[in-house]
Amino acid sequence: MKPLPQATFPRGDRHRWTPTPARPGASWSRAAGAFTLIELILSIGAAALILIVANQVLFTSLRLRDKVSGAVESAFPLELTLDTLRLDLQGVVTPKTNGILSGSFRAGPLQSTVDSRPVSLEFNTTTGSLRETEPWGAVQRVSYSLRTPVDPGGGSLDLYRGVCRNLLSLSVAPVEDQLLLRDVARIDVESFDGLQWLPQWDTSDTSGATTNLPVAVRIRLQRGPTWGADAGPVELLVPLGIQSRTNSTSTVGG
């Protein structure tokens, strides 16, 4: 085997090393796959730019998510309140004279027939939940009223739903208070008799013209300052397609 040529050092310059190619025609070059310093700087700059853009997109998405979540959370109690009002009114029981389970329909600034507290709406409805552990039926008496909040701060009131399940009680029946909506400045309830909207309706007053159920009920909620400056009144219109009784009598003869 022919030995490889050795590196030579010219006299007078021993610190300079000049390698000799192993074979004629061979050349020295950088290893395949390596990067130059400029290529590394460009790669790092491109990666940093991508991270900056991704960071902006991520934080924009997070802010949008928080904004949407806040809007949904603030609107959920209002939607729940309107749905509860609508279901109770759609399940209203037809009032009858001296009817215990049918009760009376009363709307407007009145006193509750159960505990004498001020209410804006009170009637019997069939939205009671049937449970094996409770003896109550589906008919219950509900009332809606504004009350002073537990932690008053803004001056507005809270909307409560009172539920009385024991309609056959010989004494004062217990009422379960359910908080529906906070910061309500005002609630207006109007009943439609077919011609005009009346601010008060009471079927227990047999001497008046409101012994039947109204044709429709309109409820307007005025929200308080915590809802924002652009929060206007919320209106709910529920038609009642039930008419119960009449003061006229008919005679059938043969």
C-alpha cells in the first residue's frame, strides 16, 4: 500500500500549515448539511417573527373569548327570568269562583293573598315539579315582586319569585323565595282586556270587569345602572288564550 503524503512545513514559516490533498483533483470544502452564521440569524429572526404573530393571535382570541363569556353570563339570568315568567303565564290556571286550586289572577301593585307582601304579579300555575319525596301536585301559586337587595349598593332592587306549593293549608302556607334577577329598577305589569291595556287586574274582585283572565299580559323590566348605560327596558308579551267565566246566564228550555 502506498503511504499517504505528509504535510510539509516550509523553512522559515513553521507556524503556517498547508494541508496537501490526499489525491490529485481533490479539494477541501465545508461539510454537507452545515449552516452559515447568516443562515442561522435569518432562521432565528423568522422564528421570532412567527412567535410574535402567534402571540398576538392567541391573546386576541383569549380577549374575545372572555368578552363573549362575559356577555353570555350577564345575559343568562335575564333570559332565565323571561323564560320562567313565560312558562308560568302559559300554565296559568283558569280562575273559578271559590276555587282553591284555581285561585285568582292578580296583576299590578297589589298585596299577596298568601303572606300580604307587595307583589306585582300573582296567580296559580301548573309548573310545579312532581317529586316522589314531596306530596305536592303540579299546581302551585307563584308571585313576582321587587325587594331590597341583601347587599344594597346601587339603589336598585332584586326581582324575586315566590312559590307556594301547599295550597290546601289551613294556616299561612310557607313561601319559597327564589332570586331571579339582580339590579332591577322597576317592573310594570299590564293586562289586555281586548281593547286596552290595564295597569291592574284582579279576578277575585267579582264586582269589577276583570273576573276573567286577560287576553294577554305585558311585562316591562327596567334594568339598573350595573347593566350599563345602553341597557334599556326589556319587554315580555305573553298571550293567554283562556277565558274562564261570564257574569251572564243562559237558560235551556224544551
